[in-house]
Amino acid sequence: MPKISVIIPCYNQGQYIDETVDSVLAQTYQDFEIIIVNDGSTDEFTINKLKNFTKPKTSVIHTGNQGVASARNTGIRASNGQYILPLDGDDKIHPDFLSEACAILDNNDNIGIVYSQGEMFGDQAGLCKLPEFPLEQILKQNCIFCTALFRKNDYDKTRGYDPQMFSLEDWDLWLSLIESGAGVYQIPRVLFYYRITNKSKLRSRNADQIRHLNQQIFLNHTNLYANHFHDPINLYYENQSQARYIKYLRDRILQIQNSMMYKTGELLIRPFRYIKHLIKPNTLHKDFKTISKYNEQ
């Protein structure tokens, strides 16, 4: 039986799946299996790719489209490993990921979740800067990548990935594992690579959906929150106050940008920008690239 099961949900990601699987096959630690879950792909290339997919240590499960949470659960239920590593069908891991993460779980019974620093690649590049893991931080928002190594027997104590959590299923599972006693360890170097594409999954949610999902996170883990936030009502009102202030600032910016004074100022300064462009085009181009990159972050 393999020590680690790498679970790869795949929905219309056939063009990337070789790269993802090859990053696992290139590991310095080789005691693993790979389970790809074809989550009802509709793209002909992906369908044909996974229908005839033959790589070492790799099997493919075909299901109807149920979403990433259900796909991961399906793969985990079919797995034989002691440890589980979810890995999306377009991401990659460093050759040392499994060896370093596995060693931490092997030598620390109190640790149940191991992840690393990450780096973006594809249409956008740069480090995904994460703070050192604090419990208080993950109670406020998720700060662990979807790709983290955990024990299968710890997973079996939870509800698994909840399909109803709609983009917060990772956060919900991490909190469930923490509730069951799993400690968290962050490897302080980049071992995970997160692909950014123009078609990257952006799950649009309105304010009511966001409020409902965050409320559900709290309701799913009330004991954990109560043990660390002794006054959750006050915390709620503090967060609401911050949200109102942020909305006020956004509305104020829009008011300024739509004001006659702002528009007049834009017209007056436009000739000077043009002159600057003529005098120092290279510098201006560099400044523009820097500003654009900052705005995208």
C-alpha cells in the first residue's frame, strides 16, 4: 500500500494535467499513488486525454460533474494511502514536497496539516505571501493552500469536503481537522506552484452569499470559535463596523472620481503626461508596468 495518495480533481484541464502529474512523478519521495478524478469534463480534449491516460502509479476515476469538493471526496474514498495530498489539475509541486511534508507528519504526532509557501505561475508570477500559521488568523479567513498533506484517519473523523460551502470547502475542512486535534505546520519555503490563467476559476459571489457562507463557517465550528473568541458577538460587530467603513471609503472614491473637479483636473494634467511621455518614454513605460502589476495584486 502507498504511503501517500495524491488526489487530483480535473474539470476541463486536460492541457495541464501532464504537467501536474509529472510534478508528482518527479518527487524525491516515491511511495505514493496518484488518483485523478475526471469531474464530468465536457471539453473533448480533456475527455480523450483522460480516457487514454497511462502514467506510472496513476489511475483515473470518471464521474459526473459535481464540483471540486465532491471530486476530492470521491478520490479520497478510493485511496489507499495513509496520507492525503489534494492537488488541483493545473497546479504543480516541487520535487521535495512529499519528502519534506511526509517527514513532518511521520515525526510529529501532534501535527496533522502540513503545507508550504507558494508561488504563482502562468499568466501571473510572484510569491503567494503567507504569514506564519496563527490559529487566530485561520478563524478569521483561510490562510492554508488547498494543497496540504494530512492524515486520512483524521479526514475520516470529519464530514470531508462540504460541497455546499462553495469555494470555502478547503477552509471548512482545515477547521474540522483542527477541531479534531490536528496541529498545523508551514514549511518555510516554496514547494507549491499555483497556476494563474485568464480562465482561472473565479467564483463570483454577491454580498449575501459571502455573508451566508461565512456565517455557515461559524455555525459549523461554533465550539472552536467559542474557545478562542470569548466574545463572538462583539467580534461580529467589530467586523461589521470595518465592513461599513470600507464601503464608505469605496463610495467616497467613486464620488471623487465622478466629480467635476476630478474630471477637470484629469483634463488639465493630460498634456503634462503627454510631455513626460515624449521626454522619458522608457521611464514612463517602466512606471506604468509597475503600477499595473501593483493594481493586479
